[in-house]
Amino acid sequence: MGTGETMRVLRWGAGLVSVALAAGILALPANAAPVPYSQTPLRGWETNGRVFAVLVVGDTLYVGGEFTQLRSTTTGQTLARTNLAAFDVATTAPRTAFTANTNGRVMDLAHDGQRLYVAGAFSDVNGNWRNRLAAVDATTGAVQSFRTQLNSWAMAVEVLNGVVYVGGSFTQANGTARSRLAAVDAVTGAVISGFDPAPNNTVRDIKKHPAGYLYVAGAFSQIAGTGPGYIAALNASGTVVHSAFDRADTEVLALSIDPDGTRLYAGVAGYDNRVSTWDIPSRRRLWFETVDGDTQAVDYSQGNVYFGFHEGYQANTNLKMLVADKWSGDVESSFQPTINAFYGVRSIDATSSALVIGGEFTTVAGVPTRGFAIFPRATSADTQPPTVPDGLAVTGVTGTTVSLAWQPSTDNETLAGYYVYRDGQIVGATTQTSFTDTALSEATTYTYTVTAVDLAENESAMSDPVDAMTGVTLVPALTHWRYLDNGSNQGTAWQATAFNDAAWATGPAELGYGDGDEATVVSYGPNASNKYITTYFRRHFSLADANLVTAVSIDLLRDDGAVVYVNGTEVARSNMPGGTITYTTRAPSSGDESTYQHYTIDPDVLVSGDNVVAVEVHQQYSGSSDLSFDLSMSAELGGTPDVTPPSVPAGLGVTGSTQTGVSLAWSASTDDVGVAGYTVYRDGVAVGTPSGTSFTDSGLVSGTAYEYRVSARDTSGNESAQSAPVSATTGTPDVTPPSVPTGLAVTGSTQTAVSLAWSASTDDVGVAGYTVYRDGVAVGTPSGTSFTDSGLAPGTAYEYRVSARDTSANESAQSAPVSATTPSPPMPSNLIPRQSAWRYLDNGSNQGTAWQATAFDDASWAQAPGQFGYGDGDEATVVSYGSNQWAKHMTTYFRHTFWVTDPNQISAAVVDLLRDDGAVVYLNGTEITRVNMPTGGITYTTPASTGIWGGIESTYTAYTVNPSLFVAGWNTVAVEVHQNEPQSSDLSFDLGLTVTVTP
């Protein structure tokens, strides 16, 4: 449990403004955003069980969880709905046209504008087999053809760009290995093969980011074979998008994302018990609020973060939901509705019309509303944006930063701050009227605009744009250099750009010897007492347009002295004597070994294209103990650009053509700086940008005439006029389809796949491939004469046909059909695993004997996983013993229904029974065993023969079952557990059923 402590990362004050700006986030504004919802929820309809998912779509609220009935708290009217229901969000009235009953818990919901996607622990929706994930019609609840079968629980679902992403504890999707996270087609449910990040533990929530990628949260510590743990951003291929969030170090149960994509909010479990907020661009945690139990739900809306949890807040057990200000994390004291159940709020959806919560409670703010509560909007929204920021200007640039400033905006209520946009994308926010954009690309022009935003998140129009060009790093620090360390006399030729240094060694800086901090150790010769005086270094660098350079600087690390040349011209002499320098010239002193010396040099030494910086490092004397060298060079841009275009390409001609392509060639152009490439125009439209003097234009229409021209581009982007035109006509089209494939046959089948083969077709030009049709729908386009159709349903008949395609896309008629039926799956041996979900009745009533039969309707009984009981502390589900601990219910009833495909395949069966004190077990209404119970008739008041204790209470005992009692179709095991006496302190029950299957 948490301690209720509160930590704030950002506070309003001059001392923290620089921190907020450096992180690219908004500091705390003067006032917090108001909570726009009523303090009291609507009174109307409720569920008879707990709710795990709420989703508002338009004026409809979808609720999912564990319940069997809806009830009006004002009239007492009831409506049967199992685990999923829809309501009018304004009135709480059920949408009676919507029916989508599941046979197990619903954990999460998502909507794509047409379908409602449902995730959970069910295997049946409206009588249709759907394992843990389903799509239903959003209006009627009708089950869609979408089919994805998962082998364990689905706990999170999200829809993005026609793909459904599902997370949970499963390891397979449609029989394909998918560990805890999968992507499937939103229409068919087919598994998408390119997405398989395989987190190493459970996925609890998935949310989409406005930029088109996903955030995934849960208990995992690795995903996609690497970190980050607990929260990860993934693209459509399942690759991690960015680094880990600061201090995201324990399981995360829920996520929400700011609509502008700059902030992430998370509900954290375990020892943290908190809601946390991060700045997405920097991954820096901004603030968190600690509660007394797991934070199970979080949602963001209009400046506020709503979060739900269990247990309480700062020892106040009546609080299970709070709202915190987006900017500061301060908890809103005026909106704290009381909630009357320990496990509290498990889901939240904060919308423009209402705030909806779901969970385990029966009253909220004193209003009876079990399972979910709707807080209607109580205040009209502020819809007026601030004034547009004026006077945006660039105040400074470096190679990787741009600094901006502007005049302040005003707002009709309260101004929150400003968003800064680079090239149309938000890059930061601040409460100040200045901002520095960092980590930019060098030598790049960026366009900036600024908007103002108020506390209601109304955003102004964009300011007038300004352009800024960053500088360029010509030679980075600690980069690779060519070097010569043999003590030879290199004269002066080595300083020139054209000098051939291919034979020199290569290594990264720092280069040297004697200090122990060298990345590359150079040689001083065979005699430590008579070291080489001079060592040489060279590095090439490229500059697109030297005319743009306005200033150049060098930072030089040397021990002892050095002379620096650029393109053969000396530009800096450091700790060296005047006059002519030779390879025996010594530095006059030892110099500063660890400080970079800064020099400003003439930009006229640079040229467009290839440049060389050459450095000779000299020792003070031949016995010097060490040598050090590194150098970096940077340039500021803004000079007069190269505006002279290259010469017009000449000699354009057609070198060949096909039915769909034309090949061209021309003579090279010339330029005062350098030709970067060419642009090819077809009928006046650019169709290619080759770097050389030839190009093939493909994908053309056969039998068609085209006109081509070519222009040249230089390294500054100047384009020449277009060349004289040439004409070309593609060949006559091929309109003859291939022959119809023959000999189509089924070569094999599995439960989920059918393999086919056929004889090759012929064509007058060439067969490109084939199209395989299943039941009239194309399902594959193989290039060869065989194909395996996968992802099929077991025990299903399919019809196949095949057509052929040629290289001109002519398609033959379809072949004669063949039929194939996939085998049905084998009967499982574990018909009822231990700890399975059972229907149970714990109200002490007399159920007679009808409850033992398969046909008995137990829909109103509760449903939950084993083990069941009370008093021992090891129960997965605690059952009721009534209102008097000295007169507990004598009998508790349990039922579990399972499917048997062919009872003739069952040759043996065993029941593993855990019971405290006594039990009678029935299969399809026939008693198969009684344990610790008297003989004769058993009623709901019959006590167990003896009380049990110790190890017997937790021991499973095996009992043989007659296989002839099984029937084809649905079977039911019914168990009544009896106490030895009304004062018994505990009760335990679980059961497993295994069979020996003989095919």
C-alpha cells in the first residue's frame, strides 16, 4: 500500500522556469482548470455486478464487466443482460435494441466508427463461438464475422488505421504464436504477420497516439526484444519508437494521452500506487500523486486528469476517484465523490458531455448506482480561444538550436501558456514568451509558428511564421581521422586537398599516447627517449554551398603545439614559433594538455564540395611523456546562396522501349559549384530524379506516345531549363489472357489450412502468376503452381478455384472447382481445468434436485474462478455464508458446463475434488461421488459427516467417473458443498475433470 505522500516536479516560480523550458513542457499556470461535471451522479439504471470497462460513443455508453442483470434504482424494473450492455449517456436508460451477452467477463472496449470491439475472458457472444475477442454491431450487438481466437484472457483492445490491437495474458492468436500482444485485421480478425513485439509479461492497456503509433502498458520488463519496460511506444511493425520514460519502474494498469500528443498519464500498481504524468517528447516525469491502493483507471479531459483506485486516499477509505490539475498535479478538493466499496473505480471515460466511471461499488456520492455512475456536465464550456501571439522572431541560432521570442497573448478567462510548432508539428510548450528548440538538424531551414492556449484548452490560431536556418558542424569532436605516425618528413604536399592519404592509418579521436584517455594510441617510434617530434592528421568534409557560410570556428586540443591547414591554407598556429615549420620544429612549451583552444577563421578558405583539414602536432622535446589531439569545426550559415543553375542537358535520346517502359540517356551538364543530379519530365510532369545521365521510365501504358525532357540540378537546388524534347511510343499491348489452369487438386489439409496444386498455364508473352479464390473471394496470388490457404476454421468446407495472370495483367477464366474440408479439432483431455470459472449460489436456499440437471437455468447465479470458499485466505472467489457467522449456510451450490464432441472417444475419466467439509458431485444429473457425507437422501440442511482441518482442506482427491455418463454436446458437473456445523470457520471448493481420449 502507498503512504498517501505527494510529490511535485514543477511549481510556479522564477526558479523553475528554465527547468520547464529545457524539458519542453508547460509549467504550472496561475489557476487550475475547473471540473465541469456535476458533483452528484445521475440516478437511474445500474448493473447487478462489477464493471471493468466504460466507453462513451456519441450519446451511447457501453458498459462491460461481470453482471447478469440491469436494474432501475427508481422503479425496480430489470432487464437481462450478461456482462455487456448499452445505455443512453444522458438518462442512464438501457439501449434495449443492443444485446451482446457473453459467457465470461468483459475487460475492455474499443470502437472504430462501425463496430464495437469487446475483449475479456469469454468464449461465447450471443451464442457464437468467440474466444476472448469479438466485434459486434454498435447498435444491435449482432456478432460480426470478425474472428480472432485467443487462448487466454484479453485485457486491452484498441483500434488504429484498420487494425485491432489486443493485449492480455494469451500466447496464441488464431493458432499463431503471439505472446500477450497481437495485431489483427479490423474486418476479418486475421492475424497481421508483421507485428509480433512479444512482451515478456501481461499487457494491461493500449492507447493510440495522435502521431499514429501505440502506447502499451502492463507488467512486462521487455518488449520487442528490448526495453523499455512497463510502458512502451510501438509503431505498426511492432518496433519500439522511443526510449523509456523516466522512473517508469513498476506495473502500469491504465493509460491516457493528451489530445495534442505531448503528455502521457498512467495508473500505476504495486508499491507505487500512483497516477504519474510524463512529457512525451523528453520522457521526463512531471508529477505524480500517490494513493493507498493500485491506480486502476485514468483519463484526461480539458486540463484535468481523472484517476480511480482502490482502498482510499491518505487513509480516507471513502475516496476511490480523484481529479488532478494537468499542469501541477494538484488534487481538486471540490470534486471528491464518496464511493462505498474497497476496490472502487476500475474504468473512467471523461467526455464533453459526461464523466463515466465503472467499478465495484453500490453508491456514489450517496446515490445508489451499482457498477457504473454517470456525472453529467454541469457547466457550459469556455469556447473562446486566446488572442493570436504577435511579433514572433528568431533571437538566436546554433548548429542544433533555434531561439524564439514573441509578444504575450490575452484570454477572456485564464491564459495557460503557448505551444511552439516547427514545420507544422508541435515541439514544445511554455508559459513564457520565449522558447529554445533543441536537437535540430544542421544546415536546415525550419518554419516556426506559435499558438496560445487557455485552461479550457482552447487554442488560438497560429502566429505569422518565421524561418530560421541552423548552422553546420563541418568536423565533429571525437570523430575519425587519418594519421601518419612514422616520424617521416612530409614536406608541404600533405596539406592539400588532392593529397592521397589512403595509406595512412585511421582511428577515432582523442588520438595520442601517454595519458590513458586516448581512443586511438599513435606510435612515437622505437625509442621512448627519442620520440617522433611531428605527427600528421587529415580529415575530409563536404560542404554543399560555401557561399552560405558567414563564419567558421575551430576548437583544437593539442599537446604540445599544432599548426592547422584548411585546403592547404594555414588557418591556426597554436603554441608554435613563427616562421617556417618543418617536421623537426619543436613546440616552445608544454602547453595546456586538456583545454580546447578556440579559433575563428576566414570562411573564404572553404569551397563547395570536398574540403580537407590537415593538422601537424609537434612535441616540445623528444623525451615528452605524452601527446594529445582532437579538433572540431563548425560554420554559421546565412551568406549569399548559389543561384546559378547548371547548363541545360544536351543530347537527350531514347535508348530503348518496351510495352510499359522507355529508357533515356543524355550528356552531362556542368555547374559553377557542382551538378547534384537531373530531373526527368514526361509530358511536363516530373517522373524521376536520377543522379547519373540515364533513366528508365516504367509503369507506362502500352501503345502510347510520350514526350520527355530533362533538367539538371546543382548542390544548392538550382535547376536548369529543360532540354529539347524527344518522343517515344511504347509497344502494342498484350490483351490475350493465359490458358485456364487445369488439374487443380487438394494436396493436404490441417485444422486451419488447405494446400493446393495445379498444372501450369501457358501465355503468348509470359505467365506472371496465379490468383486463388476461396468461395469466390481472392485469397492468394502465388507465382508458382501451389498454394497453402491458412487461417481457416476447423471442421469447415471450402470451395477453391484458380485463375492465371500474364505480365500484362490479363487474367484467365477460373479453373474447375475443388472442395476441401478442414478436420475438426481433437477433443481436449482437460475438460474442466482446476481454478476454472463456475456458476455458484451462496444464498442458503433449498434448491431441491432440479439444479443437478444439465438443462437447469443457472443464468442468475454468480460466476467467478475457483478456488471458492471463505475463512482460509487462499480463495480466488469468496462466497457468502449469510448474515450470521454463528449460523452459516449449510449448503453452497456450484455448476460448470462443458462441451463434448464425441463421448465414444472417452475411455476413462477422473474428478479431482477439493472440498471442506463434505460434497456430493453429479454429472448430467447422476451422482458420481459423495465425500464425507452420510448415506441416504441429501437435503440443503444435511451436515457433512465430520469437520476437516489441516492438510485435508487443501488436498485434491481423485475419483473415477463412469465414461458412459458423458453425452454429446453440453455436459454439466454440479456440486453441493456441505458444512459440518453452522459455526464452521471455513469452506473450500475446487474441482478438475480430466478424461482419457481414444480417437
